[in-house]
Amino acid sequence: MSSRKGSLLALRDRDPALSPVAAEPEGRGSAPIAASTGSGSSSSTVAPSRQGKKAMTGYFSPEMSFAMHMTARKHGMSLQDAMAEAFNDWLRKMGESPVGK
């Protein structure tokens, strides 16, 4: 299995016009994720770390993506943990209680 470090570095110099995200039809990213049917297929099973959780997505500039990935890695965090911390900080700022991961 190859390391993803190269993809993060390549992101910095990528032409945004060539991004596959830019070519996606409107609304495609908001399609619901199918639940596991229990058919035994590895493509339909839910990882234990994802059970009981809901995906939240957003589209950001390549610069923001690169900065978030590199800063999370620099601090020994996953991007998901960094985003959870940022969301909890925002909830506090808005007067709401943080909810964890």
C-alpha cells in the first residue's frame, strides 16, 4: 500500500480547473449513503469506527484542504479529529454545548 503523502503535496500545485469535484453535477454529493444490507459483501459493510456516526461533507479550496491535512498530521491528529475539534470550538462560539466526535 502506498503512502498518501505524495497526494497531499501534489494538491498544493494542482490546477483547480482539473479537479474532479469541479466536474461533478450539482447535488450529486448530497446523495444518501446506502446502509449495510448484511449481504456479506465487503463493499457494503460499515467500519466499526463509523457505526453510529453520520457523514458531513463540504467543499473547500485546495489550499484549505492542504493546510488542514498538513496541520492535522503535524500535530499527530487525523483530519476527522481536527474537524471535530474545530466544529466543537464553533459550537462554543455560537453559545452551544460541544458534542464531542
